[in-house]
Amino acid sequence: MTSNALEGLKVADFTWAAVGPITTKYLSDFGAVIVKIETSKRPDVMRMLPPFMEKKSGINRSAYFAFFNAGKYSLALDLGKSRGIDVAKSLVSWADVVVENFTPGTMEKWGLGYDELRKIKPDIIMLRNSNQGQTGPSASHPGTGLQLVGLSGFTNLTGWPDRDPVQPWGGYTDLTAVRLGVLALVGALFHRKRTGKGQCIDMSQLETGVHFLTPALLNYNVNQKIDKRAGNSNPDAAPHNVYRCKGDDRWCVITILSDQEWKLFGSVLPELKWAKESRFESLEGRKRYEQDLDKLIEAWTIKETPEEVMNLLQGAGIRAGMVQDAKDLYFDPQLKEDNVFWPIKHKEMGMVSHFGQPIHLSKCNVKARLPAPCLGEHTEMVCKEILGMSNEEFEDLSKMGIFS
């Protein structure tokens, strides 16, 4: 293996919650050195979220935080104090990249906005991932990905046509923004390599979410039609649904797109006499009697496990897949082979799984080199070894409560 793709890249990480920390974890996994600036006065909200190891809550015991924060150093720093800002500026002098995802104006309040940072280091690259960008009438609105899921339009399209909208799990835009943020940052690094110039990346999490709703936007722009909630149905397929199977809350997805595939379904399951009824022969008929069809299919799947349904239909070339829960995913042989979950020994929690990478580079050994940090775990090391602070200066600042 050669060196990792981002080896030698130095990142000052001012992020919190989900989108920021997940972005910097991508950088760490590919070799970057990440120093996470945080404080016990206002801990990263991810540290306070369950599940907690052994069901014992604590600022260093969140498996959720650990999952997305491996490979980072933690510097406890009070940015409410002027000397704390001085230390942060020293870190900017060391860094190649600064990443933050606060409400616009927060970094400026601390004297750490882009205009100030480039005075410290002219070629610095700053990635700013806020809710709605740094400018515009709604830029200052606070919030998280949980609110942006609705604002960007996902919630309106999620659910059944005869019911209220259903909130997708979690802050979905936190995950769409991460990939685009890393891509933009890599582009800025290439630009700096060619020109020697840094830049500020203004990224709107709302807009990254809207980007993934292009079909609905095009349908309105071209046809003046507003997409509605459709549950699991698809206008071009029948059956197209999730069906209950044998077991407690076990399900399987089945999709058939053509009349030929429907005939194949009937030949694979000759005992299902209704599969040869004339009303189901064409897509038009299957759509007209779709509710009846779904009930008949589920009367069959309820007697089988989702694995049995999936394997039987997939074996015949019919689209089908079991709906996996967390346990299924954790022990999925494909994910295990791809090393998706990285077990690493945590200082306080012991062995904890950290989230691996879905991207594999043939010339790089992508991995988490460190477990997720306890809050302030590396403060002394960062100050002395990275920032070159003397023992006396570190002790003086400690006495002033800067590292808290």
C-alpha cells in the first residue's frame, strides 16, 4: 500500500452535531490529521445522544458519537475567552483546512471568520457547511438536518397518499451534504496545489438536499405537476411494495416491471393460481387491481421468511430483497467482507464499532487509526506537540481555565 490519499493534510475541526463531524471523519479515514475543537461548556450534541455503552450515560460513552468520530484528536478549548481564541488562531496557522458548521456569524463573533483566517494563513481553505448558506434572507435561521428534511421537501414526498407526511429517519440532509462537502474540499485542494491560493467554500445543507429531489423539480418545471406521496407504489411497476413475512416485524420487497417478469413470477410459484388470472396479465391490469394483488402476495409471503422469499425470487431473476434491521446489517456477510464496521478499543467504553468507509482505493489502506476521542483527551499533546507550546505556557493557560 502507498500512503493514504490525504496523508499530511492538517484540519482544524470546529464542527459539531452530525454533518460536520461526519465530513471530517471522511478526511481522517483517508489520512488527514484532525484536531477537533470542543468544550465541556457546550459539548457536541452527538456526545449526549444514546445509545450509551452498557446503558450508562456519560459525555464519553455515546456509541453514536463514537461511530462517526474515530481518528480525531480532541482539544478542549473555551472560545469564550480571549486566550482561547489565541490558541484557536495558532491552530489555524498549523492547519491546511478549517471546517465549521455553526449558524452563520458564530465564527465571526469569535474573530475566526474567513477574512480573519486568511490574515493568519493566506492559503487557508475554509469549508462552511451551514443550514442555508452564509448569505440570503434565511441564512441566519438556526436549526439542524431534522428541520431541513421538511424544508427541502423530503417529508412531503414520504408516506402514503391518504395520510399525513412521514418524517424520514434522522436528519437526512446531514448525510447528503457530507459527500458533496468532501468533494468540494478536494476540489479546493487541487486548486490550491495549482495556484497556491486558498478559498472559502460556502455550502448550504438545504441546497444539497434539494439537489437529490431533481425528478420532482423537473416534473413541476416541465409538466407543472407537483409530485405527491405515493407510499411504496410506482407508476411503472406492479407489484411494487414491501410485504410482511414470517417472524416479528420481518418484511421483503418485491418489484416487477414487465409482463414477462410477471409470467416468470407465476412460473416460479405455480401453486399461486391467482397469479395466472387474466386481470393481472398486463401492467395496466395489475395497477388497476393493485390493492387486491398486494393482499394476495402478502398472503403468500406471510408464510415464508424474508430470506426465503428473497432467495427464491432472486434465483429466478426477479427483483426482491429482505428489509434488514440493524442486527441484519451488522452481520451481513457482504458488509463484513467489505469491512464496513471497524472495532476499535475506546479509552472508556472498551471495544466499540466505528463506521467504516464505503469507498475503497486500491493504492490506499483506508482505516481509522484512533478511536473516537474522549472530550479533551489530547489537549496537552495538541498544545505541546502540534502547536509547540512550552510546559510553562500550557500550565499558565490551564490555570486560567482555557482548556475546559
